[in-house]
Amino acid sequence: MMRMLRVWSVATATVSGLYLYSERFDLNDLSVVRFGRAAATTALISIDYLTAFKHVEHGTDEYWTLRSKVHRRSAERLRDLCCANRGTFIKVGQHLGALDYLLPEEYTSTLKVLHSRAPPSSMEEIRQVIREDLGRELSEVFVSFQQSPQGAASLAQVHRAVLHDGRTVAVKVQHPKVQSQSTSDILVMEVLVQAVHWLFPDFAFMWLVDEAKKNLPLELDFLNEGRNAEKISRMLGHFTFLKVPAVHWDLSTRRILTMDFAEGGQVNDLEYMNTHRIDVNQISQKLGRLYSEMIFVHGFVHCDPHPGNVLVQRCPHSNQTNIVLLDHGLYQTLQTDFRVDYCRLWQALIGGDLEGVEQYSRRLGAGHLYALFACVLTARSWSAVTSGMTSTRVTQSEDLEIRSNAARYLPQISELLNRVPRQMLLLLKTNDLLRGIETTLKTRASASSFITMSRCCVRALAAHQRSETGSTVRRFWISLEERLTLWKISIYQLYLWMTCLW
């Protein structure tokens, strides 16, 4: 009986294997394969951390050297897992790579490559998605369609194409298997993160899985992305330097987004900016104005400003430097009370008002970790926060201190991230990405970003106060106080400029 069963099993496996081969079945499509790969990687990393330090005394030079090596090889295993499982795994890996001041440098530097190394879909897969969603062959829709993508991301890739009326467009096409795999992938991550937390109680990254579970369905709906693009274009239309490509709704679906093609270089491409005579300080200031207005004034925030989504260009007609904002799938809408408290917290941080820092940090959910929260939010040391950030410039030694403290206080940081409201998490990610851009542009030491924030905070709080009162006289005094404060900020900016000249 057992012999017959073995023969039947072998025969079944052989026939199944031949069928799958004939259908060109990809084993990576099987949830069990993806789970097995993720579980094996998690086990390897966990065992490495559990065994590597057994015979090394904590705090010695040997310990720190070994710890860096373990971080590095664990990060490389995690990166390889993301590239193998693709889709949702790459998305989460990109998020981790952006957490510069929350994770060890070995992890962030290794995972950052996922922004540019996402595996592309084949042209046949792209044709199939276009055929299914638009009901026409690719050649019927476009006169030309560039086969190599302009960029391949975790959930989709973008191709340059030309319409029959001669217009050049960017066609964003979703990887065909992402939708079907995303739910099971999130479940796999949830199980494995809980297992790691059981092994290492200080590791509390469930917030990351929660965010992916909530945001991924929105990012997979390209019609939602198109609506976000049009909303932000209207909302910030007074910034003439902001360019958001127009959506072609007749050629867009939940899996396809067709927009005007935008020329430009990535915001971290210093060679491009030098070639086109683009002032990096001007770019940094404009980016600060855009995001300060999104966060403090409107409470509608583009939450994925990694360099591939922010282009810069020099207009040949006006000679103006423009910023092109791409990828509008992930936005955070801030509740009014949260936005106002966040605004007041930043005012306190900028002015060195420690009572205000504690009060509004606690109101935003930081509790007794308010000092750590202030440091995480600003990526500044506590000594810089206590003295007022506009009076102390960022130094290399301070950055090194922050990185070493991030590794030392990882359990407290994990606790903090599990305490604060969910809407804070995407803001922290946005802050980290913007700081990364400033670091690349070498403009982070400037106080200009804080001055821009100050102005936006003043305007936002004044607008909120006017909306809360029915008294005409009271609104007048609020407006007068607003103008006076903005004037003081301008005087302070002039003082900084003159100090630099001297």
C-alpha cells in the first residue's frame, strides 16, 4: 500500500511539474514559497543575533565591530528577501531604508538601494495589463511605447510613450501580481514580526505592518492617485514653481495611470543641477515651503518624497527653477486638532520653549518619552532642542551622536512609535526623506527650513484662531499679531543673512 502511495505521489508531482513548466508558472507566485523564503530569512537573522555575541564582552571595541558586521549581513539578507519576493516586501523595505534616524546606518544604507533596484515586469506582462484594463492592444493606444521603463518601483513601473495626437506621456503600469499577493504578504509580515518580537521583546515594529495594511490598498488604486494629484495641484496652485503632471483620465484605471511626461533631474542629482545651473539652496527652500504648507496649513501631506518622486527642472522661458512632484498614491490627511497641536509643537521647538515642547508632545501621544520624541522629530540632539534650533547649526558630530543614540535607544524608540497616533508615523517618514534630501544637497545646516516652518506655523495658527472666533475685533487683533510675528521672523532672517556676509 505504501509503495503504491509513493508511486502515485511521484507520478502526481511529475505531471504537476510538467504542467507548471508548460504554463511557465512562476514558483514565486505561490504564497507558501514566499512565506518559506521570508521565514527562512527571519530565522537566519534571528539566529545570527542570538548567537553572534555569546563570547564577546558587551561594550568592547570587538563587540561594536562585530555588531556592525551582524547589522550589515542581516540588512543584506533582508534586502535580498525584498528583491526575491518583490511587491509589498520592496515597499516595506523602502520604508525601512528611509528611517535614517531610527535604524542603524548598516540597515538604512543597504535598504536604500531598493528605491532604484526594484525588479521590472516584462513587456508581455505590461501588454497584458493594458489589454485587460483598456480593452485594446498597446499599439492601438500608443504610437510608440518605450520598452525599457523610465523607472521600476515596488508596485509599478513607468514607461515613456507617445499618443496618436503627438503628446508625450508617462504610463504607470502596476505589476500584474501585486494585487493578488499583497494581502497574503502583509499576513506573512504580521506573523513574522510577532515571532521576532517574541524572541526580542525590544523589537516592536508592529506599527510598520499596521501602516502597510492600511495604506497599501490606497497605493494600489491609481484612480485614487490621480485624484490626489489634481487635489494637491489645486491646493498649492499659488506656488508657480510647483508642477504636477496632468492626468489623462481616458487612459487611466485602477492599475494604469497616464499623465503628461515631465522632464527633469532627480532632486539628489547634484551633477544635473550643476549642469543646468540650478541653485541647491533655492531647491531646498522651495521644497520646505511646499511641505510646510501641506503639513501646517492644509493638513494634506504627500508622504513619499524620496528622490525618485521629486524632479527639478529649469524653465527655458522664464528661467525659473521648478519642482515636479510625482507619485501621489500615499497622502496623509491630518485631523484639525492634531494639525494644530503639531503646529504648536514645532513653534515651541523652534523657539526653545521646553514647557511647550513637553505639553504638545504629550498631547500628541509621546507621554513620558516627550524628550526622545522631540529629538526623533527634529533629528537634533536634546542640547540643540533646549537651546532653540535656530540658534544652533547642525554639525557632523551632532549627526554622529544622533545615530549612535538611535541604536542605543531603539527599544524606547520602538515604544514611542507604538504610542503615537498612526497619522504621526507617515509624517516621521516624510521628515526623514526630506532630511535625506537636505543632507545630499548639503543645505541641512542652514536655518532656512526652520524659518519657512515658522512662517507656516504662524499663518496656520492665526487662521485656526480666526475660524474659532465670531468677534470681528478679535479677528483683527489675531491678524495684526500674525503680521507682527511674520515681520519679526523676516528681521531675524535678515540678521542671519547679514551674519553670513560678515
